[in-house]
Amino acid sequence: MNAGFSLADRSSSAEQASADHPVTFANTVGLYRPPDAASNMNSADVAVLFLSSWGFEELCARKFWRLLAADLASQGLASMRFDYPGTGDALDPLDEKHGLDTWLDSIHMAASTLRELSEARHLILVGHGLGGLLAWKAAETLENVAGLAMAAPALSGRNWLREFAALSRVANPDALQHKVPSSGPAMGEQVFPDAVAKRLRALNISSPAEAPSSEFLLLKQNNRPADAQFELHLSKLGVTVHAEVFPNYNEFVRDVLFSVPSKKAIESITRWSVQVASKYAAETVLAQRAQSSSVPPAQPLAGDGFRERPVRFGEKDRLYGILCEPLCQRRGATVIVVPTGYERMSGWGRISAQLCRELARDGIASFRFDMANVADSPCVPGAPEQVLYRKDQLRDVSAAIDFLEQEKLLPVVVSGRCSGAWTAFKSGVMDKRVSGIVPVNAFDFYIPEDINVDDFLRSTRQSLSGYGSKLLSGSLWKRVLKGEVRVFRGLFNLSVTLLKKALAFLTPLAVKYPYFSKRHRSLNDDFASLRANQTKVTLIYTQGDVGMSMLESNFGAGARLLSGQYGDPKIVLISDADHNLTTAEARREWTRELMILALQFQPQA
């Protein structure tokens, strides 16, 4: 038995890894990872079920789950992760009155599905955050639970709800300037379900009378006394407890854009799982299990006016996406929604999933997917760890268009927010099959190839109006006093913005004679290509967004110099909205503009 730490799909010498197998059950979507064929532990009668947290904690952990699944598979252990009803890419429950029971029932269905796929009788439950509390409750009624791994677990539902409500405001401070109807945890307008919260507040496992398993792994948060007390209490119950500190946990869940999965935490969970699984030898012969290890294609899920089919696509099925089609007659172009930053394809507050479903209700098909090394799509061997604003992502979009072409779902319109807006724009430039693009809040359409992306992301500058509103914000000054704001960097960014405003009178000359500036030469070439390809362009910005200021610095006030020689792209400004399009009104504007553009084309027969 080899319990070494591999993360094989990240190795530059490894072959291209395939995305994990999508499966559907109980109106939700799971991703199943079978044991690697080369592993020497296929005879273990144990599989691993992942139970997620909620909100931005779940977003940050998505890549962590994928890497953990790959490492477990290399040691011969099958695993599956899935979305609770009303979260991620799952369908919304028809009746929310059952609250937490609906989530716990989905865990039981997931356990049954995993057992069927893996042919394992025993399960290890791995829960993160709120998922740790849910794993405990599920284990109380599940049969043959071999062990529980709890990573930074919520021990009290009431405390988790209160802490998460505060942290959700820190995770998206700009949303505080807008009306978000939430008294509890929220991510955008996705609010934690009241019916679930009602029962969750009554759950507390910090000092239980008995444990639902005999084997525990506890990854504690540093400087959190409740975790240490929980470890001590578990040991008094007569169970075997292995406890470690979850390395750099606060950095892991603070920001989706800069979240880095902990290799040490993955190694700890894998090593412990292998040790637990070694106690359960399978009765089934290895050869028989290998013959029955194929996973059938996922069946579509039918929702309110739409049908969604999770698929793997691209070379060696390296990418994972969901095709959303209307139940009514299809019309217009198919919309490709590319992800933002390192968010999973359902998006911040499920914005992309809801967008796709709304389009389908109006007859427009769509396709959302995870880029390579983002969320559930594995990385390309030899590619840099930082994939944002790289040409590699344009290859992923081309692979998505190839898939839609095979499905006879052309023409296509490509859209995305922030970094996804840049990808949508460059895809329209590079691939002539793109009929239209709708970038939303793109910071800039010129990103030098040799730029240090990490530094660039950290130094993204606000517009002058953005600085003004923040200077008048009491919350900003509280963060300054706490040392949470980099004052000197902010002053530097402000000075650069003021300098660009002062030099704005030179913009018409730079646009007319672009060959004297590398920036304007690149912008000229890109917009000229879009016009030559007859690619229709709609640029969306929220008022006051830094991206609009950058557009004006490139093409004058109101981007007036874009008209004429560049085909007069449509520019749409959304009022009373933040960068993430937090409010439902802002998302409706995005949906409306996509519909207007998509319906200018006839669907492929």
C-alpha cells in the first residue's frame, strides 16, 4: 500500500488528465472519481463522499475537492462530490418547507449513488465547514460509515450562521453599497434558505454524548479554542481521533481569486483515508471490479423551462461543463458563459447557473464550463499554475465551440464577467466562429502577455468615482484603522488614475495613430479583427466600475472613439450595481442584453 502524496494531475510530466465523471441523481449533479487503474488498492471496500460547505467557502474549496479526489484515486479510493438542492448546479427544490431534511436526504442519495458506482459497502465522509456538521448528522443515520474527516468543521449551526453572515460581507464589501435582502448569510442575492437555517440553529455537536463513527480526522483552525475542546471531547468518547492544524486556513477561504488549496491538508486526508480503508478488504475480486468500473453518461436534469446535461469534452475529456437547453423551441445563438477568475461555472451566488436557466426559458441554449485548472477541470500538464489572462483559456473556449459544433448548436455568442470578459473578448478576436461577444465589467482589453498576473490582480485600480465613494465610506476607515487596507498602494493607484485623466487629451491621437503605442496598436488590431469578422459586440459596465474608466482612457469620454472605424460597438451602463452584479436587477440587465444579441442570429438547423 503506497500512501505517498501525488497530486498526479498537477505534474508537468503527467499525461493530460480527464475531468471526473458527472453523474445525476435526486435533481442534483455529482462528480465521481473512480480509482486509478494503476493503483494497488482497488480491493478496498471503502469509498469517500465529500460534503461541502456553503457560499464562498464552497467556492474556495472546489479546486481543493478536485485535487483531493485525484490523490485518493491514485491510492485506489473512489470518491464523489455533489451539490445540495438549491446550491451550485443542482435544481432548486420544489418545496423548501422541509428545510435541512432536504439536504440530509440528498446526502443519503449521494451515499447510495457512490456505493452503486464504486461497489464499496463502507464510506468515509469528508466534510468541510458546514459540511463537517452535516457529515456528523448524516453519519448518525447512514450504515457502514468507516470514518469521518472534518476540515475546519462548523460545530454549532447557530455560530456558523452568525460568523458566515459577517464573513460574507467582508468577502464582497462592495455589495454593502447596494440593496441585498439578507439578514443572514448571503452570496450575491443567493441567501441561505430560511427553512434550512431554522433547524440548523438548533444543531450543536461540540459536546455530543456519543459519536457516529469510531474513526475521526480533525483538521483544526489555528487559534480556535472550540476545535481543541472538540478534539478533547471526542477522545473521551472512546473513539480514535487524529488531529492536525489546517495550514493557512484563513487564506484558503478568504478570497476565491487568491485561494490556494493546502497540499498538506490534502496529504493528511489521503493518508488517513488509506489507513482507515486498509481495515476493510473487499470480497469482490479485483478483476471483477475493474470490469464493472465504467461510468454511464449523466442523464439530463429537467427544471422549470430548461433541461441541463453535464458533460465532459475536449481532448481526452479534459474539461467539464453543463449544456442548458430550452424545453420550448430553440431560437437564436447559443450563449457560452465563461467563468470569472477561479469561480466554479455556477458562479458567484449561482449567477451563471441562473443566467443560463433564464435564457433557456426564453428559448436560448447556453453552455457554461470550468476552464482548465479552474474548479472541476484539471490543469494542462506543463501549463503555469496561474491561468487567468492567458491564451490557454482561449483554447478552452475553442474546445467548447468544437463541442457545440458537434452538437449542431451553432452559432455562438460568448460572454463573461471581469477576467471572463477579457476571455470572451479575445475569443471573439481569435475564433471566427464567434458571432457575438458580451464582455461584462472587463478591467481592460489590453493585458501584456509578460505581465505578472498576481501583481496585476492585486493592483487593479478603482475609477475616480470608486475612490470617492470609498473615501466617504465609514467601513473603509474602520478597515484602515484595523490594518486591513494597504494605504500606500491605494494612494499609488489613485495617483496613476489621476495621471491618466490628465493625459486624456492625447487619446484621440493615440487612436488615430495607434502604431506609436503598443497598447493602442494591440487594441486597434483586436477591434479591427472583430469588425472584419462581423462579430457583434456589446460592452456592459456597471456605473463607476474601473473597467469603464479604462475603456475611456483608451477611447475617450464615453468610449466615443470606438464608433466609426471599429463598427460602433454597443455600450451599456447598469446603474446601482456593483462589480459582481450582486443585485437581481443587474443580472436581469445582463440577461436582457444577451437575449437581444443572441436573437439577432438564427439557430443552426
